[in-house]
Amino acid sequence: MTTDAPGAPETPAGHERPPPDLRLAGMAVGTWLSALAALYLSARVSALAAAVAAAVTIPLLLSNGAIRTGAWRRAEPRSDRAQLAGRDRALLTSWPPLGGTSRPSARPSFRGVSLAPRLMRRLRGLAQGMVGRRVAVAVLLGIVCGAGATAARVAVRDASAIAGFTDRRTSVVAEVVVRDDPRLVGGGTRPMYVVAGDLRWLRPVGTDEQRIGVRARILVLATHQAWGAPLPGQRVRVEGRLARPRGGDLTAAVISSSAAPELVGRPSWVQRAAGFLRAGLQRACATLPPEPGGLLPGLVLGDTSRLDPAVADDFKTTGLTHLTAVSGANVAIVIGFVLLLARWCRAGRWTAAILCGLALVGFVILVRPSPSVVRAATMGAIGLLALASGRSRAAVPALAAAIVVLVVVDPDLAGDAGFALSVLATGGLLLLAPKMRDWLRRRRVPPGLAEALAIPAAAQVTCGPVVAGLSGAVSLVSIPANLLAAPAVAPATVLGVFATIVSAVWPAGAGFLAWVAHWPAQWLVLIARQGAATPMGSVPWPGGVGGGLLMGLLTVFVLVAVRRRLARQLIAVVAVAAVVGALPVRVLTSTWPPAGWLIVACDVGQGDMTVLPAGNAAAIVVDAGPDPAAADGCLDRLGVRTVRLFVVSHFHADHVGGVDGIGRGRRIEAVATPRHAEPVSGRDLVAGAAGEAGAVLAPVEAGWRSAVGPVDLVVLGPPVEMSGTRSDPNNNSLVLRATVGGVGVMLPGDAEEEEQRATIDHYGAAALRAQVLKVAHHGSAYQEPAFLDAVDPAVALVSVGVDNDYGHPNPALIARLARDGARVLRTDLGGDLAVVRRGGGLAVVSSGSQGGRG
């Protein structure tokens, strides 16, 4: 029997694979795209679109042609249709070609021969018209469902009760039902938890108003560490300030809070049981090596709280990051293991389906039934439907129906990248993987290898456009990395699930199972590390929607082109030529870092990290950014193995949160910090990292000087302790002036107007002049014009994160610097930025492209 499911026998030679059942595909596409568009439109416009689609659909459903055709087909017995078809075939074949010996007296039969092809052509045209009509009706019905359902939810989102409070940024007390696990963003000294919830009521702070009952979706941005405790489904009370959401989803408001949550009642028994088992797996992994021990809970439960940031970054680079999130792959592994046991026990088809269904429900409970998990379970349930029905072709309509149901129930999924990846990966496995496998088998590839190659290739092809748009890069090592990882994923996941369950009754047994499971997890870490270190492992690609669409068009073109042999040969020649031509250039020529670099502003997101050369494989590092993985990656790219001096401008998380990455695999000799030790958590983090590295830590102040290699470094500010300012930690930043090979570099940390003004008053404008300026505070508007005039830079570097929420950098500031003759470059646009000598002046080279002369 031929099947469309991966893992089934290939299509026998001489037999055509039956076409996929795509009757519901049009409705799924219409629902998805209309819901996505409606998220960005008003409720009125979306409702109007749904009404127009309904108005167009009804005439199509009730059209005369459809009624007549349908009535004719229902009234006509099957046997009569067969007789008519047989008579037509007889008329067509009863007459020999012209010039035969048949008598010309059978003239009426000639009329039959001339009429039969005409009748067949008319019937074929009618059938094609019906197919087109059905597709149009399916798409229109999808628009009715998607736009209509989303319009109702958008109307709730834009309710005046919420909008009035968000416009005034009112401080409120609200009761929220947590929808998903709190997600930790950043980390370091000031971690922020992002908590999705459903609002139940709110009350303005400091007023006598009664609480207002509101049912709307809300997002909590909280800095208190207690926000890591609430479980999905639990009610919490939060006090904070309302703000407008970014848009593009169903979030009605954002609450920014620094207070601890007030837990109301207890979570459900399901969530408590899941939390108990998850904690058991964490305890079982506590004694394992850090990298595989932190990865294993992510593989099994999607719990990445202990995952090493460097490992997470390597997984992202090599296209393995989907392994650390609960997805359809986790569900498929669990269900596949249960199915294997059921078949080994000779269970029937329906018995196996029921056992797999019970395993699916249990797995959802174990990893917590949050929206992302329910989405993954729905994708996994599609395989159950195919198993129970015995028809793999039922999986494609089931996927389309799942898309329609999920988007109608939760229109937010239409704009969710995880949902898109789940759907595309499932569709690729259902539609592309069998064809790829059969194509490989026809070329004498062994069955097991053909299956192993087809599955990751199909998933990569279908998910590639979304991944390229999100990451701004195309991974060239993703398919081989996934191929090498595949044998280890299932054992690690299954053993991890057993360790989780056993932890409830036998902790020692759970520890042993986790120890066994950590070996395949270690293999995954090794693959990710080597893949991330591969030269030209990923190439830059335009990000955003445009980049995703471009990759999608390119993918479709290649899939269509490879059907022709000449096109396949041409694509292969171009690909080999590109690799052979580009790889030696990438490996043998030192494009990054550029020779003779004087300063590098690292791309660490919304934070600061600057590197000055201090000898062979040695450097002075000023600040560490917010993320250890980003800090470690920048120093790796520069080939830094020894940090001669690590300078902390101030202790905010966006400057010291990545300090662990500075010492990862490197020696730190000395650490310099400001005397202003706020916030205390940042000071403690730096002190702990210095102690672990065995480095000398010393607070410094204005006038301190140090010469390290070719760098002469002097502290200019703060000249006096600043207090009572907008931000005292910012205005007590160390203001540094470095001289590197005769080039002056100004590094003012996050100094704002008050400290900048005090520094000018104390030293005078002449002492501040420098050719290169690291713009203070990520290019915020809080700059002293006289300070900028005193520095008068030729090159201005802005360290800033992509699409940050602070409005950095300030457009007026950037325009002012440009008017004064500075070449302004930003890390969010250019990546790592290196200043080099070129000709008689300076130039800036980014990690991906050449910059202009300063």
C-alpha cells in the first residue's frame, strides 16, 4: 500500500502517487492570512471584510451551474453513468482511421464521433469551472472565519475601558490569570519576566473607584524575581503602570511592574503535578555536567532556565534551536515510542491510536498545557488521525482543519512565528518528505539514509523562509547538523521523560536515567558547537517580511526548476562554484577582524561593550553588554584570549549582565569599577565574576590612568559624585578617554547631561577632543550639546539593540552628529563595528561589510 507518511514504503515503480487531498487547504490559507491582516486592522474594517466575503460566497454556493451539476450528479445512478461513459468510449473507438475498409453507410455514427469529443470537452470545462469555484468558495469561507473571529477579538482589545487607562499611563491594581510560563528576558542584574495573561479586573491606584471588570489579554513586564513562580492558569494580582501595546496581536495593554505578584489561590492540580515533576527532572540533572545538564530539561520539557547561553547561541546558529522548545517533534517522538511498543505487543490499529492519545494527553500535562504546548499537541494529533483512519492522505486535510480551528479559537496564532514553523514543518513532512525520499530511493540511496535525509531537508525547505526572515541569516550547516543530531534526539527525549516520571517515586533511579540521557545530550552540544564554529556556516540574508518573502520565492523557484535535469545540473554547478569560490576567501583571508583595528563596538543588543587592542590575542574590554553569549561571541570573533583589563562604566544590567561571557575560556587579569556601587546586584555580579577569575578588582575615580600595550587609558569622570539626577548610576559612569596608536577615543558610558556638563566644566573642552566617540547611553536624547562640540568626533559609534523599546538612538541626535561632520554607525544596522586607519584618515568596517570613511 502506498502512503504519504514518512517512514512508509516508497511508491512502487510504475505507479503514480495519489495527489494530496487539498480540499481544505484553501480554507486554511484564507483563515490564516485574513486573521493575520485583521490583527493590524480595526474591528470595523475586519468585520466589513468578513461580510463582503460572505456576500460573495453565498451566490457562488447557490449559483445555477452548481445546483444543476449537483442535482444531475445526485439524480443519475452510478450504473447509468458507467453505461454512458462506456457508450462514449465505444463511439470513439468503433471507427478506424480515415482510409479504413468500413462502409460509409454508417453516417449517424460519424455524427456520434463528432459529438462525443465536443461533449467531453464541455464536461471537462465544466469540471474545471467547478474546481475553480470550489477553491474560491473555500478561500472565501476561510476569510469569513478568520476575519470574523479576529474582528470580535480586536473589538475587545480596543475596548474604551482599556484604551482610556493606557493613554493616560494609569497606575492600577489588576487581577490576571497567567496564560503561559513566565519567560525570562535578558537576565543579569535586572532580569525582566514577560508574563502573558488574561485580565479579569483592574482598579486605578489612589482612587476610590470600584474595580472595573474587563476581559482582555494583557502582558506583564516585571522585574521582581518572584514573577518566576506563578504557574499557567493561576490568578495573580499585580500593581503597575499601564501602557499601550506594540500592536499586531490581541494584547490590550502592557503592565510594567517592579512589585512582587500577589498569588490568589492555588494552581490547578494539573499544574501542580507538572511543576512537581519538572522540579524532579531539574534535581536529577543537577549533578550532571553543566552543558548537557542544562540542555536535557530543554529537550524534554522546553525548560531552558539552566541552559548555558553559549549553548543556546550555538543551537541558534546551527538551526537546532527547535530542539529546546516543546514542538511537534517532541510530541512525535513520544507518540512514536508508544506506537513502537504497541506494535511490538501486536496491538490493533485503534488500540494503538488510543494508547498514543493517552500518551499525548499525559505529555501535555507534563510539560504544562500552555498555548504553545497545545499547538504542538494539535500538530502531533494529526498523525494520530492518519494512524486511526489507516489513510495517510487524511493527514493533510486534518492539518488544514487544525489551522482553521486553532486560528479561529486564538487569532493571535496567525502572527506567531512558532505556529508558522509548526505548520510549515508538519506540511513539509507530509507533502515533501515522501517525494524527496522516493527520489533518493530511485537513485539507489539506501532506505534508512533516504529517510534520514528527506525529513530534515523537507523541514528546512518549508521553514527556511520564516527562519531567514526572523534571523537575518541562512544557515548552511542546518541540514547536516539536524541529520547528525537526529539519532540522539529520540533517546535523550525518551530517557528524559522516563527520568521525569520516575523522579516522583525514585529520585536515585531518575538520576541514573538522567545520567544515561546526558550522553546523547552531550553529542548534541558537540554538534552545535562545531557547527557554529564552521567557517561560512551561515550567510547574511535580508531580515523581516521582505527577506522571508524573498527566500520563499527563491525556494519555490528552486523546487520548480529542479524538476528539469538541466536546471538541476545548473543549480548544482552554481552552488559548488559559490562554495568553492567563497570558502577559501572566507577562510584564508582575514576579513574579520580587520587588520590594525583600533576599537571595536560589539553588537550585543541593547547594551554596551567596547574592545581596545592590548597585544597579541589580548584586549581591554569596557563593559560586557546584557548577554553572556553575545559578549563571548564578540571576543571569539576578535580572537581575544586574554583580557588585560576589564572596565565597568557602571553597574546597570545592560553593561554588566554579560560579564560571565567575558571570562568564558579567557584569563582576566584586572577589573576596574566606579566607586558609585549602585545597583548593588550589579556590583555583586561583577565582584563574583572577578573572584571566580582570580582577577584584581579595584574601584577607580577621576584622574586614574593606566597604560596597557598600545592603549593609554585615563578616567575623566565623574569629577564629583553626582546625586539627585534623573539616574544617579548613569551620571556616575566612568568617562574614559583612550589613546590607541595616536587616535583619541572617548568612552562616556551612559553619562547624561549632568555628568557631561560637569566633565566639561572641570577639564575644559580641549581635554575632551577625540576622533572617535562611543555615543553615550545608546544614543539617547539626554546629551549635552557642549560635550558633543568639545569631542568633535570624526566617527560616532552607537551601541544599540534592534527594535528596542526606548526609542534609541534619538533621531535628532543622529542628525546633529551627522551635520557636525561625524560618520555615524550603529550596531543594530552593521553588527560589530571596527575603526581602522585607511589612507590619511579613519574608516569603519562592520563584521559583514565595508563602511565609509569617517
